Amino acid sequence: MILPSYLETVRNDLLARLQGGDILINNSVPVPIQAVTIASNPIAGIQKGIALEVTVPQVTSVPAITNVKLRTKAGSVIAEKIGMIEMNGAQFLSITFAIEVKGGL
């Protein structure tokens, strides 16, 4: 069983690691993270999870997104999303990274 105190430790660790990190779009366009928050809403299908809401500056140079990587300041990938999103002049895009915390043994 995962205790709520451990989940809080994991949340705090993720927040600290993402300070100074970035989002890497299409394996070639790094976009600095402006802010990171933990979503307080439950995640469908995940009991012990953490949903990260990451804010980055607007990117106008990418007409389509095929993958997005959430990276630490050191460049380590924490989470990745793969898909095909045509931007079609959109000014805003919301991507949530849901991370499930699992116990061992």
C-alpha cells in the first residue's frame, strides 16, 4: 500500500526536478517550462497517480506535433506523449502528463 505521505514526497520530487526543465517537441524543439503544478483532480483509470500541468511559452514554429517529451533540467525524460496533432494556427494546446506511482515487493 502506498501511503499519502509517500505520494507527497514523489510529487515534491517531480516538481523540484522539473524546475529549469523543458518540453521537447518533435525531438527537436526545446521549449522552457515556465511553471509546473500538480493537478488536484482525480485521474481516470489511475488510483495512485500524479497529473502534472506544465506551462510553456507559445510556440508558433511547429505546424504539427508528433511527440512531446517532458524533461528535467539535466535532460532526463520523465514522460512522453506520442500522437499526431495538427496545430492549424491554434494558439493554445493543453497536454497533461499523468504519472502512476506503483509500490514494490
